[in-house]
Amino acid sequence: MSKLAAEILRKGPIPPTISFVNKPKTLYELLNVQRFNAYKFKVTTEHWYQKGFEDCYYEVHKVKYKQYKNEPTHGKAWGVLYWNGKPVYNTPKEIRGGLKFSWRPYESPHKNNIHYDAEKAMNMERRRTKLIREFVKENKQE
């Protein structure tokens, strides 16, 4: 980390951009970042990813945002569900649980011949969470 970044983090609370990156995102927060590239954007829920469902994702076809506290964090989304790499239906259906679950961009586990290991991913996530908590704890004490 650069000296400037370390100094900024030491001076005050965690900047809003870092806290936004680290927090779990709803479907609409994730798609809002991809606003112009949201068509055919592939997303999966965090719990599918952690359970090791490799080729299970939604391909988003349409998003309608609603303003909540002047931010487009609510709305409706339509897409095609792919389960084990095959579409469950051909026409886009409404994606349920957009606010209920944590969402992430879908990355193929077979990309670059990398295969998914659920236990290894879970250990990495635990370690990452632990490091973030330690970092926040150290900065609160200073």
C-alpha cells in the first residue's frame, strides 16, 4: 500500500468507497455499477458460490430501477437462469431475491483451466474477513 493511501486510512474512518467495495451488495447495487453493461451481465448469489454450484447464474436482460433515499438501490430485474450451464427457460423471467441475497458477478470456474474448490474458497473468505476486521480494529485504536 502506498504511503498516501496508508495515511488517508489512518486519519479517519474507512472511506465510503472502501466500505462500499467490502460490503455485500444487493442485485440492484451490483447492476447499478454496471449500468451501461448490464445487458447480458452474468450474476450469481453469494450462497450459490459458497456452496460450489459452479455453472449456476442469471444472465440479466432488463433492469428497472427505483429510487430509495436518492439511490437506485431497489427495482426489478429480468433474466434467464442457467443451471449447470444450461438455460432453465428461454424467455427472461423476473429475478427474485434481488434485495434478499448478496450478489456477485459470475466468473466461470473453468476460465483459464481453474477448477472451483469450495473448501479452499471458504477458507480464503474467512481469512479475508479476519484481515479486514483486524485492519478496522487497528485503525479504531489509533
